[in-house]
Amino acid sequence: MADTGAAPKSVGKSAGQDGAWLRRLRTSAGLTQAQLAAQAAVGVRTVRDLERGGVRPRAASLRRLAAALGIDADQLDELAHGDFRTGRPPAADDPDHPDHPDESVSTRLRIDVLGPLSVRRGPRTVSIPSAMQRTLLGLLAIQPDQVAGVEEIIDTLWGSAPPRTSRELVHTYVSSLRRLLAAPGAPAPLRREPTGYRLRIGPEESDAAHFADLAARARRAGAAGAAQASWQLHGEALACWRGPLLAGESGWAVQHPAAVSLGALRVAVAVEWADFGLGLGHYRRTAQVLLALCAQEPLHEGLAARLMVALAGEGRQAAALDLYTGLRERLDTALGVKPGPELREAHLRVLRGRLPPATRPVGLAHSTGAAGGERLSRGQGETSKPAESGAGNAPPARAEDRPGEEPRQAAAAVAAVTPAQIPVDVAGFVGREAELRALDALLAANDDHASRIVVMTGMGGVGKTALAVRWARAARDRFPDGQLYADLRGHGVGTPVQPVEVIAGFLGAFGVAAAQVPGDEDQASALLRSVLDRRRVLILLDNAADVEQVRPLLPASAGCAAIVTSRRRLGGLVARDGAAVVDVRPLSAAESADLLARAIGPARAQAETEAVAQIADLCAHLPLALRITAANLATRPAHSVADHVTRLTADGRLDALAVEGDPHTAVRATFELSCAALHPGDLHVFRLAGLAPGPDVTAGQVAALADVPIAAARAVLGRLEDRNLLFEYTSGRFKFHDLVRLYAFELAEGAESARSLDDARDRLTAYYLAGTSRAARLLYPHILQLPGYGSGPDSDRDGVGPVFKDGRAALAWLDAERPGLVAATVQLADAGAVLPALELADRLTGYLHLRGDRAHWPTIARVSLQVASQHGGDTQLAMAWLHCGMATRAAADQESSAGHFTRSAEAAHRAGWVAGEAVALNNLATALWARGHKTEAVNRLGEALALHRLSGRTAGEAVTLANLGSAHIELARDADRELRRTQLDQALGLINQSWELHRRIGDRRNEAEAMRLLALVHRELGDDARALDLAHAALRMVAEAGDLLYESSAHSTLATLLARTGETSRAFEEHERALAIARSANAPRETAEALMDMAETHALLAQYDEAVLAAGDAQAVTARADLVALRRRADRLRERLTGTEPEP
């Protein structure tokens, strides 16, 4: 029998079983029965029988029909079998029919992720209390109707340290989540698939799906030339966003590639919407929306360029120019790059009043429709829901935006913003034909499995960057998905750029929000490779320090290429990564002469060809030296070229130029010529400015180095900038080119006496010590200080160092000066300046703690220990070991920190420094407690308390009293009834004393923590009313103090009390706040405590599934952070909850 595609057994034909489902789909597709049969590779009879009804279609036939009709096979299966499963066809007026309009709205599930996670069924909110369940739901909802694999889920929930039972836990989370999402009598949308799980939701149930649908429709309208309609649809798409993706949630879901893609699409839609809006003249609306978006994407040049034009379009040119200045400074500070061509073009348009548009649209052909003269014609069922107003949303245009003015021109449709970060090409570029051909050959080579990498190596000033930029700009068409650039600062003065900082900038260029970039270098690098996958992108990594700095930045996609410039050969990239090498050598004599002729004019060069050749030789044919000399020649047209030769060769100063392989000599000669016209006083300042240890200089630093008023220092810096000896890269901060800085330093060593140099460095040290001392008194006045502080250079006398109006200004100064302060500390240590080095390290320790700066803390600790071991006594050694303990504790290395604190206490004891010994013992106790050694920890706290009282240091006494009280609270958890009361009474007395002392000295931050601990004691004693009052007061006070970790604990304590008093809804709100703050601060102890408190609240409400999940999360956190005591508490909690959970 021939296979008709239908099952041979007829099931009969009841009312309505007429195959209307297939007829509607076929006619909508514009196909005849014969055409559909041909495309689906089934018989015409099959199509005819199915449309008549009464036959059961085969599964294989359904799959082929679905493919031919362009719909999902599962959907077609539901349509086809509706009659056989229910006894009637799924008619359009049936509530089960997909197109049924309204009756299911009241029970329809909706999951929104474009902002805070929101789950609703009709008008009712569906609570998802477990953080792990919320992370899982967020992962599934950001990729609606897509399968998320089990391994993918495990990686998102636990990262690199999943528990052994992770697969079972995933099943538990999914089962619990499925119950929460299911409607009575209907299957849950969370489906199990062979390789994972799928959340079956569409545009009506998901803002992410709705956003993607609107974006696609907007782009289709733009491509069709309907500018006004496309602009409105783009705006409706943006209005789907209520804030950052999964705002308030933590975990890896927000860093998942699907989340990254959604964020990138949002930025692309915003750019397209802005282009249409500017073309249509909607300046005010465009500016309103882009102001909010630029605040979320502070380094996105495409958004900023359009905002500049929008601001200028509504008459706010000053605001537009301020925006450009601010972004230029942020780009240089954060990424070490200059504004790209798109932003520079917008800047020029604003300056010249050329509006609109902001930038040249990229990606699609220009629209041919009349702007504002067309409306998108939507079919039935395609109307979009109204846009919601709010920050960052783009509602449709309103007539009052431009009263009385018709839209002025058609906007061009934009597919996406393509990063174009390669710097401007060097004017007067000459030669390099061989190198350019080599680059063409190397980067054109086909490799289906790997990206192409070229290392360009050569001496400083030889023109590596200029050559790389020239090739990159010429090859732009080969990399249609973008060109990225970063100055890695590998061979300048100062610290090279960290790879993770560069990755954040690159990802930002593709629309990835800063909050979505992992802090871990390996994870950030993996995300960059994911974003670049299947793209054709060129990356130019300029001035690389070493292989380790470069490797995390390299793409893996075969369509990508990377050019790395460095003074080192980077052989590791050749050996392991297959990089090719291009040696960049000095120019030839002809090329050098050509470069000079282009700069000074061909007539002048031809008149003195011999002198031009001499200058080229004296400059060693280095492009940098040649260009500086050419600038001097060009600005002195009355002087002959021969006169410049005489100046270069006078007094034998350039004898070293004849020595092969010494690039600095030629550069020094040209710099000397550039400085020849400087006033002697300016030259003196220039020399001393080269002594600054950081990557830049300020007027304050220069004033200290040169011992001049700050106004005079500011004026000199302006004159030096005019001579191109340095440049102002951000307001008030100046940079040397690295070779110029080296030249200034060498000048100082040659021209200044040793005494003069020592005095200048001492003045700069005094400046730094004064600034950090004043900042410390404003920001952290109660930390321990070395005895005899200020016995070195007078660090706080009037007129020395910056003066701050408040703590915010002090913090801003520390943020800006941080690289220089760290470098100065290292420099002082290397010079054997014991007390100043330790004092500066001491001032910085409080700041590093405040900022959570784990990157610089090990350096400060190492330097402290180095100088104290070599040159200091036991007092200095005690402080150094204290710094080491704090640095290792911040890195979650509790065992090492305990050893460092022990050594600190021993050294302080030998020195007779009672306050230092007390602080070391107090910190040692916290490390011991974290490792589970509770008895020893309490003993050390008792010793610390006695020593604090002996030394008279009230701040230390108050902190130790609070720590002792906290220890007794914890000990009461495991005590019997009688001993428990004793422990709590002891805790109450100790913490009350701490509270009173903190109030007396004005330490609001620790006063708030003492109040929170008192709330815990009163809670355990059964006095919930008193505990609740204290918890509220503590939260208010700590919020004012600005300590995030204490604030997290305060929210968590308040939550437990609200739950005990019956305010469960508010309790869970406080739990979520506590958890969100702790996770955002990357604080494992506070995170674990917040999870355990949440578990207790769930248990109090008999929500045992959720309680067990929260306790399990706490176990995972404590295990990763090596918090032994908290891990034991979490284990006991989970065991108790598991044992009391009722049988299902």
C-alpha cells in the first residue's frame, strides 16, 4: 500500500473535524495543496485527506509539513491532534485554541526579566523566594523557548565549585519551580528536554521575547523605508526595559551569553532609535532617553555621540561639549584610549552646528521613504502594547516635542553600532611597504580553526603603532564586525593595564553592561571569546608588557585577527599561540628624508638636501625623533635646516647617536632641542616632574616637587603642554610620553644636585602623607596608627598637601591618586625610607579596606614587610605583619591570615607596643573563629580587651567588646537552656559597653553594628519589641554611615524579627535586600549569614523546601570561602531542616 502520510485507521468524523487548522495555515502561506505537498515531500492525497479531516496524521508527515509551513513542529502537532485528544477540534472560539483572545488573560503566566525579575499570573504576583530558584528562572527566561543544558545550569548556579549533589539539586530546583509556575489544571511551561530544560513562553508571556519581536519588526519597518513607524516601534521595544537586566539579582545568570546578547541588542536598538529620532527632529525626547542610557553605559561612544547631537539640537551645546570632555577623560582613565572617529565626528558637528544626524548610520541602505509621512501597516494581532514611561525607556514621539515643526528628513536605518576604535592615522606616513605587504600576507592566511595573531616588535619610537594603525584602517573592510583598540601601557612609567580592564572596555563596545562583566580574568576572557565568536573583528593591542597581559585578550574565532605591538618579542605567543612576528626597524635614509620633506615643505627640503640627510642621521631614522625635529623646523621658518643641524651637534651632545642600538640618544637630542626655548624656571619644573612615581602628574604634585605655589605649577604645566612635552588627558591631570618622561628624569639626575633631588622627593612624600592623613581623619579616623606618626617629613603642616571639604572629596582624591600613592610606597621602600613607607602604607590600608581593593593590598603588604624586615624594628614589623594578615583575610585565606596576625602580635609584644599587640590579637581571634577554633578565639579576644584597656585606646576596646559579645551570641546557639541564658547575659553586658564607648567617641558605623548585635541578643531573650526597635535604628544609622557589609547584616537581622512578629512579606523583602547587598559586595560571610537567616524564616513558616534550598546555598558559599565555623553552622541548620521536613 502506498504511504499516504496519514494513519490508515480512520477515527471517524465529528462536528468540526474538517482539517481547518491545515487549510488556514496553507492559505496564509499562499500555497496550493499541490505546492504544499511538493515542498513537504508528501502526497497531494495526504494534504487533501488531512484538510478533509477524520484521519490521524503520521508524525513524520507532520514534521515535513511544519518545515514547509515555517512553524514549530510541536505547535502543528497540537493543532493536528487536538480533535483526537479532546474529542473535538481546537476551533478558534475554543479557549484552548492558541488564538483565543481574552478568557485566559486572568490566569496567563507572565515572566519579565528586563528589569527586576517579575513573575505574575494574571493580576497576582507569584513569589519565588529561593535565590537559587530565581537565578535558575532568570537563566531560562532570558532565553525563552530555548533549551538550557544541565551543565549550563550547574555552571550558572555554582560556578567552578558545584556541590557533589548538583544534578540532584538542579532537579529539586526545577521541580519546585515547576510547581510554583503551574496553573491549576494546566501543565507548567517549564519542560524537560533530552539535554536540559526549556521555558515555553512567547511574546505575550515574556518581556524579553516581546522586546526581541518588537526590535525585529522595527528593523523590518526601517528597511522598508517607514522611518516614523520604525522609530515608534524601536521606542516601544526600548519601553520593555524597566531597568538593568535582572536588576537586584545576583549570580552568573546576568553574565550568561544570552544576557549579554539581550544587553547588546538593547544598546543597538537604542542607537537605531536615536538615529531615526534625530533624523525626524525629535531632539528633546532623544536626549531624555539617552541621558538615562548613557548613565548605565558610561563608556559607549555610539550612545554618547547621539546624545551630544540631541543636546545640541535642543540648544544645549555647552552640555554636549561637557559630555564629550567627560567621556574622553573616562576613556583614557579606564581604557587608555582616545575617542573614536564616531565620537570625534559628533564633537565636530556640535562645534560647527552641523545637525542632524549625529553619525553616519551603519549597516543598511539609506531609507527612501519620507520621514514622518508613512505609518507601519500592521496586520491583525500585531498591535504593540503601549510603551511604559520610565528612566531609560523610549516612549513614542509626542507632538509637543517640537511644537509647530514637521520632521525634517528621513532617518537611515541602522542594523547595529560597529565598534571602530582604531586611532586616527598618522599624517605624513611614509614607507613601510615591505612591512605592510607582510601584514597583508600573514593576516590574509586562511585558518578555519583559529584566529590570526601578529606580533610587531621593535625599539621604542620606531613607529610600531603608526604602522599597525595604518594597516588596520586600510583593512577595515576585512573586519566588518568591528575594530577594537587598547593601549596596554606595557613600557611606560607606571602600572600596565590589567587584562580584565581592557576586556570590560571591549565588551562595552558590543553593548555589554559593566555589571555583566565577571571580575575573574579567566571568566571575563571566556565571555569576550563568546561575544566574538562567529564575528570578524580586528583587535589592536598596543604597547604590550608581556605574554600574560596579552593572552586573555586574544580572540579564538577564525574570523578574527589580533595585532600586538611591543618592545619585547613575546616569544610565548609564537610558541603557544602560533603568532607571526614582524620586526619593525628604523626608516631608510630616503624614507626619513621624505618624512622631513612632507613636514617642512618640499621646497625647503630640496633647498637643503644635505642638511635634511644630516638631521635624519642624527635622529637615527626613528620616526618619533624625526617628527619632533620636523615640528621644531616647521615652527621656525626663519631658521635654516643647517641651523638645526648645528644646534643638534653643538658641544658633542649627540656623540652617542653614532652608537648602534641606542634609541634613547636620538630621542634625547630631539627632546633637548624642544626644551631649548623653555624658560630656566620651566625647565627646572620639567626636570623635577619626571620624578613623580605615578603614571601622571598634577599641579599639586609639581608644586611639591619644585617647591612653588600651586598656581605657578599650574601655569608651567600649561606651557609644557603647549610645547607638546606632556598633555592634559583629564581635567587637572597630565601625562608624559614615556620617552619624554625618561628624558626628564635623566635631565634631573644630570642637572640637579643630589641634595636637590632628595629634597624634591621628601616634599612629594610630605604632600602624599599630608593628603592621606587628612583623608584618613575624614574617612576612617579610628584605625590604629604607628606610634610616632609624623616624625618623618612634616606631613601635616599648613600649606602642604590637599585640603578636603568633606569625606567625598577625600575619597575622590584617593581614587585619582591611588596608582601614584602605591608607586610612591614602593619607591620609598626601595630607598629604605622606613617610617614614611610604613606610614603611607598604613594610611592606604584603611582606604583599600573601604574600597575593597584586593588588587593593590598584596603590594602594600609586601612592601610593608620588605621595609620593616630590612630596616625597621619590631614596631614596624608588627604593623607590616598586620597588613599582611588583612590582605590575606580579604583574599579569603583564613589560615595564612591567622599566621600573619600571630607574628604581628609577637613583634608588637617584643616592642612593648601594647595597642599594636591588642589589635593583632583581636584580628587573630576573627581568623581563628572563622577556622572553627572558637575557644582559642575567645581567649585571644579576652587578651586583646585587657591590652586595649591598658593602652587606653577606646576605639579598640569598643570593637573587641563587640566581637566578644558576638562570640557569646554564637556560643549560645549550641548551649543547653541554662548555659544559653548565661551566654546571652554575658553578650548583653559586653555589647552594651561597646555601644556606649562607640557613642562616646562618635564612631557611628560601629555604633550601628553594636545596636544590631543588641537586637540579636534581645531577640534570643524573647524581647522581640525591643529587638525590633534596635534593628530599625541600627539600619537607619548604618545606611547613613555607608558601610555595605554592616548594612547587609542589618537588613538580615531586621528580616528575622519581622518574621517573628508576623510581617512575613516585609521580612522577605529585607532578606532579599540583605542578600543582594552581600552578593554585590562579594562578601561570603555576610552572604552565608543572610542565606541562613532566610532559611530560618522559611522554616518558621513551614516552607521546608525553600528553607533547605537556602541552607544548601549557604553551605556552598562557606565551603568556597573556607569559613569553617559558618560551614558547620550551615551544615547543622540543613540537617535540622531535613530532619524536620514532613513527608510528601
